[in-house]
Amino acid sequence: MKKLTPITTLALLISLVGCSSEEEQTVTTEPLAQDEVTVVVETTAARSGEQIYQRHCQSCHAPGPGHPATLLLAEKLGPEKAVIKGRADLTADYIKTIVRGGLLEMPPFRPTEITDDELDVIADYILASG
């Protein structure tokens, strides 16, 4: 384990705390020896379904022209199924599977982008919206 000086530790803490405005973070240090410190960062995702949708989904799935997934779904499934928000034929499990694994042109979203807990949140948001 690399030893950190007090200045390096402070710089590391500042960079970790400032890395995301969308998440709450708790940063603590644990002394190991006289000159060693372990930095522990606990991150709590507090994003709503709307925030996740706006960040990761709406650029492709929002209604109207200029949204490639909406246009593709309209072409393949018809205009009534072009917009994913509020579709009655989708299930939460299907949405979570597609978000995690991707489908055709839609890329998969890694757990570092959308956590497993957030999969439930985004699926609920898409199904409840309309």
C-alpha cells in the first residue's frame, strides 16, 4: 500500500468529495500506522427516476423528432409504441434487462452508470409515466 502524505490525502479527499453532484458521499479516513491513511468513500445514490431518465434516456427516447430511439420504435412498432414512457406492454423486468444488456443500437449501461437499485427506480419511472 502506498503511503500518502497529509497534503496528498487532503487533495485526494477534496477530489473525491467533488466528483459528483448527483450523489451523496461520505468520506472518512482510517489511520493504519503513523504515516499511513486509508481513505474510505461511501456513495449513496439518491437519483430519482426522472433524473436517471433525463441523464441517460431522454436524448434517444423523448417524444418528437430528433430522438433516434423514438423514431426507430415508431418505424418498427408503430407510432403508438414509439415513446417508451408509459407503455403498457413493457414490464419492469424487460426494461431492466434492456438497460443492462442493451438492444440493437441501444448500448448497455454498466452498474457504474446505473446501479442495480437504480434499475428498479428507472423501470418504475418509465412504467408510471405517460
